[in-house]
Amino acid sequence: MNIKKHIPNTLTASNLACGCVGITLAANGELIFATYMIWAALIFDFLDGFVARLLKVSSPIGKELDSLADMVTFGVLPGLIMYELLSSYTVHFVMPFAAFLIAVFSALRLAKFNIDDRQQSVFIGLPTPANALFISSIAFVTSSEYRELINFNILITITVVFSLLLVAPVELFSLKLKSMNWKENIFQILLLVVSVILILMLKIFAIPFIIVAYIVLSLIKNITKAVL
């Protein structure tokens, strides 16, 4: 039996396991620990593709398993985190269920990615891991002295806007470096610089701003490309 070909799928399964644990934690109100599970899953999500390319092994089942794992970890889990956040800011019974728009639009995003040949070197719409990172990072804000900066209306707005961004026909650049030519990677470098500055200034609270910076820089790149 060729063990090498099973290593990437094992890493993908670890991503899924993190999602399942995170869902349990979020359902019990442990939103910070649930967010840590998303961070751990992000590492596994990066490693499965990296290892598959390194070992030169791939399979159709690997692609499908990756999407299923991402749906749980980066779709259902951030949706549940947002549901818990919305519930903590209102006594309304129905409205917090709007949070699961995140899961629905994540499923649409992943389905589109699987059949879209354009998304080999760019993304069309916000990637589900980036969306999950943004949504889950709000838990740190609501658990800090900055809690009053967040309210129910802001959370609903974030839910709707970021759900739509998942399927928006907007090109976002990949974080992979195409070459060692800095001109070809100027926006990736800018994002790295901005991220470092934000982390030094805001520490853990920099995460949502980094995701916004990624979106803004992608839009600037699109405008620059259209003009030139």
C-alpha cells in the first residue's frame, strides 16, 4: 500500500476533525476555543495541498474531501459562532438564525470553486477560510474591553455583506508567489507589510483588519489592471 498518497487526505481529515471539535465548543459557548480550532484547521488546510504537491500525489477524492471538510470547518462553524454572537446581543428568537447564511453561501462558494477553471491562480469571491477567519475573530472583540464597539446591527451587517462577498464575481489575488520578481508580487508584499504593521499595533485584534486589507488591495489591483 502506498502510504504517501494517504498523507494529504489525513491532513484534510484533521481539518474536518478541528471543525467538528470547534462546532461542539461553539455550541457550548466556548467561542474563543472554537476560533482556535479554525486556526488549527487553517494550518491543516494549507498543509494538505502543500504536501500533495511536494509528494506529487493527488486524487479526485482528495478534492472532494477538501471541499467537504472546508464546508464544515469554514462554513458551518463560523455560522454557528455568528449565531452565538447574535444571540448574545438580542433576546429575539428568530433573528440569530440569519447567521447560517454564512454556511449557505460558503457551500455555494465551494461548489463554484470546484467547477470554475479560472480559480487556479486567483480567487473569484472571498475564500471560505478568509471569511471564517474574519467571522471568528469577532469573538475576541466581544470578549474584550472593546465589546461595546459591536452590536446586533453590526453583526447582522457583517453576516450579510461577507456572505455576499463569498459569491461576488470579484477577483481576489492568491497569496502564492508566482516568481521571485517583486513587481509581480507587489500586492502580496503590500499585504504582508500591512499585516505586520497591524499585528504590531493591534495584536490579536488585527485579524479582521487584515482580511479587510486583503479585500481592498485586491480591488485596487483590479482597478489598476483595468486602467492599464
